[in-house]
Amino acid sequence: MARRHTDRGRAPSGARSAQRALDREAEELSIAVMTASRLFVAISARALADTDDSLTLPQLRALVVLDTCGPVKLVALAATLGVNPSTALRMVGRLEALDLVDRRTNPANRREVVLSLTAAGHELVSRVLKHRRSEIRTLVQRLPAEEREALVPALRALTEAAGEMAVGAYDDVRADRGIVDDPLDPAAPPDA
């Protein structure tokens, strides 16, 4: 009878074993994804260093946000980058000094700062992303065809599982007035 009492609330041995196997699999997958993540950060860092070694990865990320979403209010950029507005403002100041970002006061609300990329900023982002895409393509081409086929649905599933943590952050920023619509020209139609 005592044995029954101690087993209450505990899963049967087979269920515990299955749970441990699932936990091990999740841990192995987590390690593999973390390793792949470090690989992609390294690829991005190399692409940036080969293109412009004066910028940091966070600065590149800000430029990519502006390229993807631009014109952007300073507060929206800060929120997308996950930094406070004063940090974003300092970063923008550095990028502006390099003639990569244009900073203007929003004519509709003079307390707001609106940011956009300069032509040089667009060109830099294009070069870095082209370099990164080329390096990733070379890496993917080394994989056997069946592994490449399995990788596409797995990466899509991972991105979908991330939900708002994935590229959806850009969609949230676009939904903020001043992203889809050009805050410097409220009459301009949003990009489709």
C-alpha cells in the first residue's frame, strides 16, 4: 500500500522516459539552432567588415530597419531595435555623421524625429545584404539536395513558431503611423 501512496502524482515510468527523450531532443535542437545563429551572426559580421569596417552590427541592424521600413519615427526605430530612444538617438547621430541617415523634424508633430536612409545608406545596406546572401548561398549549395529540401520547411516552421519575435517586428513598426505613410509627406500614398 505504501508503494501506491508514493507513486501518486508521478507519471508512469514509460511517460517519464518519453518526456526525458523529448527534453533531450529539444535541448539538441536548441543547441543546433544556437550554433546556426552564431554562424549567421558571423556571416553578417564578415559581410559588414568586407563592405564597411567602420560600422557595428547594431548600426547595420538600424540601417536595415530603415531600409525595410523607412521613413521611421525615432521612437519606432528604438522599439524595433529593443533599445531606449536615447540609445537610438546616439546611434542615429553616428550614422548621420557618416551620411547614411537623414534626420528631420516631423512637420506634423515637431516633437517627433523622423529618420530615413540617404542614398549612401541604401547603397551600403544593399552591398552588405548582397554579400551576406552570396555567402549563405555558397554555404547552402554545399548541402546535398535532400538536406536542402528538408531545411526550407524546417526554417519556415521555426520562423512561424517565433511569431512576433521573428521578422514580424518590422510589421509592427510599419503599422505605427509614420512607417507605412511618409511622415514627411502625409499626402504621399503608402508603399504597397
